[in-house]
Amino acid sequence: MFGYISINKPELKVRDFDTYHAFYCGLCHTLGDRLGWTSRLTLTYDMTFLAILLDSLYEETEEKRSLRCPVRPWQCPPAILCPATRYAADMNVLLAFYNLADDWKDDHRTDSRIRLSLLKNKLPGIRSRWPRQAKAVTRYVHDLHQCEQADVRDPDLAARLTGTMLGEIFVRQEDCWSDRLRGMGSALGRFIYLMDAYEDLPMDLIHGSYNPWKYMPEKTMESDSRILLTMMMTECCHAFEQLPILRNAGILRNVLYSGVWTAYERVLKTRLKTEETHHDGSL
């Protein structure tokens, strides 16, 4: 369920890309320092976006340091460390744990089970620091399972569960910006769910797995999906534009207005290729 909320690099200024990469590196180092080196395996662009969003909204004090990269130890790229990267690190591990648990339930992959065991001991601390967010994720996992068991046909109904959960993740603390952050996270969560289901549709049809898109008319699938996804992002962008954000606004707008659609085009291309491959293989 991760990987759709990223930048469109060719459309981003060099200075903004450097800042984005510094947040990404900062989140990586925060994961390692705060939750152990294995938690770095959960690093996502989605939570990098959240870190930039919250840091830019609250304009908190940033610490900029050149830190040795664990993947390329001969490099010491700039990294931004701040309260938002610490929060995003906790949410990254929280979401990754339940995402891996879902993968294990679906396909019993050994790597999912190993990574689950490595993250399990990190959860008590995260739950104690962020009880509301942890409760929202736990409730989401339960409700989504019920939705799948009931074979709910309405894509938006299933997507709203993800939206409700991510809305709580976007709200670090209750304040005057909570409603707008919650609305933004809710719309983005629905977008992520629908995008993920859209990408998984060919394989879900093959394996008989739950996917609300399978009940949509095949002839209008592409147009219907784009309309629904556009509605979600319109709502998300409307909530974003109501926030008084100046710092890193170019990066955030690049993701919301361009990056997510770059991801959509990638998903569409991959999905059509998968369908074509399966069709050719069945001839």
C-alpha cells in the first residue's frame, strides 16, 4: 500500500530535490537511531512526504547534518532531522508492521514473517507515544478484513477505511489545523487504496482475491478509475491549499499535483502489460 506518494523529479527544482532528498535521508537515519537499523527497511516516500508536510506547516527547528549513508558508506549526504522526521519514523514502522502482517496473511511469504518479527518489539513504544494513531491503525486492519470478508462492491466504501486511518496519521496533535490535516490525509488515503487496488486488479482476478474494482465495467475501467482518483486528489489538494504553508511548498505541490499522477501512469502501464502478458500466455 506504499509507493504512490512521491515526487516527479524532472519537474522539481534542483534545490527542492536536494531538500527532499535531505528529508528522505533524515527519515532513514531517524529510523535507525530511534527504532533500530532493521526499521530502515520500512523507509517509504509516503512518510517522507508527511515529514515535509508537518515540518513545513509548523516550521519547527531543523538540524541539518552530513551523515554517512548506510547503503553507500563512502557518501555523507545532507540530512534534515526534526520533530516531524521523528514522528514520521514512528508512523512508518507502525504502518509497515501491519502492512507486512497483511502480506503474511495473504501469501505467507517467509520474508514478511522475518521482517514482522524484527519490528514487533518496536510497537509497544510507538503505541505508548501515539495511542490514538495506533488505535486507528488497529481498527483499520480489523474493519478492512471485515470489508473483504463481506465482499463489498463499492470501491469508495472500502477506500474510506484507509482514508479514515491515514487521516489520523496526518494529525500529530490536535490543534487548529487538525481538521484540515485529517481531511487531507483522508482523501490521500482513499487515493492510495484505490490506486493500490487498481494496480493489483489483474493478479487479484487470477488468484480470486478481494478487489472492489473487479465489479466495475471493464470497458469504462480506465475512465472510471481516473475520475475517482481525480476526485480524491482534488479534495486532498483543496485541504492542502487551506494550510498556511510557505516552507517547501514547491516540493509538496510537486507531489500532489504531479508526482501522484506520474505514479498513476506507471501503474496503468504496468497493469496493461500484466493483462497483455496473461492474455498471451493463455492463448
